[in-house]
Amino acid sequence: MNDELKRVDPQIYDAMKAEALRQHAGLELIASENFVSEAVLEAMGSVMTNKYAEGYPAKRYYGGCTHVDSAESLAIERLKQLFGCEHANVQPHSGTTANIAVYMTACEPGDTVMGMDLSHGGHLSHGHPLNFSGITYNIVPYGVNKETEQIDYDEMLRIARECKPKLIMVGASAYPRIIDFERIAKLAAEVDALVCADIAHIAGLVVAGLHPSPIPHCDFVSSTTHKTLRGPRGGIIMCKEKWAEKLDKIVFPGNQGGPLMHIIAAKAVGFKEALSDGFKAYQKQVIANAAVLADTIAKRGYRIVSGGTDNHLLLVDTLNSRGITGKGSEARLEGAGITVNKNTIPFDTKKPWVCSGIRLGSPACTTRGMKDAEFEQIGNLICDVLDVEKAEREAAQEKVRKQVLELCSKFPLYENRWK
């Protein structure tokens, strides 16, 4: 950790050191989190943060942009190379601001938009009534089949024929199966709708060729740059060339001012890492580890939503398996050094702040180097915590916490930042 920060603000220094130690000493299983490289961290904390650069490379409203132009141009070209897209914008501050730009490019306020129901695994910015998307547009939800717990494409087509949407938002935050972008594009074409694929969760898998790409089929593709893509926190948008000029104007000056040049530089670094030979091997292990985790927990008698996983995450129905809410499961596991998040399951009977299940993801622990054997151990540790009665809970948590620390010590993380 930086001695200058310790001198200037010891309270923030202590908080950052404690967080670095928490990350090192615990199992991070939140599906939307990952660990960036030291190179990405360095770019985020660089002098690029000092530069205002409203506009785009070679078309700025400020002078002195030669070097940030180079960084943004590299980020754009690397992103286009990663996905094979026609146009890319790397300025969105987050996945949600990326989606705002897509909505504003494709729709007018009040237009009808189809989005996946949040309680079925969708995303907040795909139409939740308290989100800008649900406030600004007429949202018609689609979801999963009650029996298979997978997207019901036939029902999706029926809904589209009935509501005639201007835009169909595709993608999810808690859906463990392959998404058929080609089939969705065909049903969208039947009702003359545009399609945006939000691949925030699966972007890394798409890059590695381990999940079908939406690029050939969709008008817009939005994403975050963290999660499986393993870059800094931020957003990106890709689109067909026909939308490029309008989209760029919507991002700036439409809904953002100066871009975060330190984050864009870090995005460029993350994209370069994603172009490396080792990135595909990493993503293969991410999928393998999630499958092992699902299989291990299922063998201990827990119901896995949809029966398994095709990607980096899984949902465990803890309420119907053990009578424990998602909220309760999250708290019990955190007490043992295992970080997960409570999550609704399809057709959940509990409120969203209580939930019936938990969401588990493999990207972060896979980044640390953990493989099949470690994820089998992790699955059993999770069950060891959740299986015990109340009287034995603290003892079980303490026992598992020691095993977690021993496991994490074999796969050190950011050692120079917490010692």
C-alpha cells in the first residue's frame, strides 16, 4: 500500500488495507465480481485521471489530448478486435449508462420495450419499474418457463407479436444457461423490433468463443468491462455502423460529459489481456469450475435452478432445499469467509430483499488459480455451513473459516497490497 496515502489519509488507508486483506483471506463467489491485474490497477490510479477530454479522439473540446487520444483509440481498436464489431464506444461510465445510451439511440420516451423479468434473472436496467428504464419506457417483461427455468422463446415470440416492441433487451444478471441470440433476432425481425444484447456477465465467455456471440445478430451490444471480461469497472457499447454516429452523440454530449480517461486507459489494458492466449484457457476453467460447484452442491441435496449451468454462475434454491432464505444463507456464509449474494429464483415467493436462493459465480476464484479440486472443496464448505442446526452454527462457521483461510493462502492475491 502507498505510504503517501497513509500519511495524507490514514483512515482511508486503513479501509483500503482491510479490504485488500478481506479479498485475500476470503472466497469471492459473487458472480459479477472479479480481480483485475496489477497492470489494470496501475492504469486506474494513473495521471490519466487528471485530463479532461470531452469529445472523441481527434475531436476534443479541450487541448492537450494527444496522449489520451492514443489511449482511447487503442481501447476502441482492441475492443473491435475482441468482438469483431463494426463500431465501438468505450466511454460509458457503467453498464447502466451504456444501456441508457442504447435506449436513447433506439427509442423515444414511452416506446414499448421488452426486457427479461428481474425476478427471472434479468437486469435492473432492463425495465424494473423503479429504474430509469421502467420509468421512461413502456416495459413488457418476458421470462423463463416454469418447468425448465430456461428462457421460453415461444412465449417470448407470442408476447412480441402482441405488444410490437420497438426494442428487445436481451441478457441477464442471474441466468445460468446459453442465450440463443440468433433465435431472438429472428423473432425480433418478425415484429420489426431492434435488439440489444446486454452481455455484461458473459462478455469474457463470448470473447473466448465459449458462448455464442450476439454481434452478428443484434443491432446493439452493451456490456460492463469487469465481471468475466476482467477489466476495470466501466461500460462499453458496440453497434452496427448505421447506428454509430447517433450513438456517439447520445453518449456525448447526450448523457455524459468528460470521459474517465484513467478508466478508459485501464479498459485498453484489460482488452489487451483479453486478447492473450491465456484468456481463453482462463474462461474454459471458469465454466468448468462453475459446473463442478453446481454438481458438488447438488450431490449434497440442494436444488440447482434449471438443473445446472452453462456459464460462470449458478443459482441455488436454499429455501426449498434447506428452509433457509437467500438472506439467511448469505449471512451464514459471510460469517465463514465465503462471500455470495442472496438472489431471487424464478417464481420466487419471497421479497427481493429476502429471496429464496443464492447466486454463486466462479470468475474471481478462478482468477486466483483455483481449479476443479478447489471448487469441489468450496462446494462442500458451502454445504458444511448451511447444513448445520442453529446450535452448531458458530462452531461450523469457525471451522470452515479456518479451511477457507488455508485454501486462500495457497492462492495469494495482491500480496504487496496487504502485508
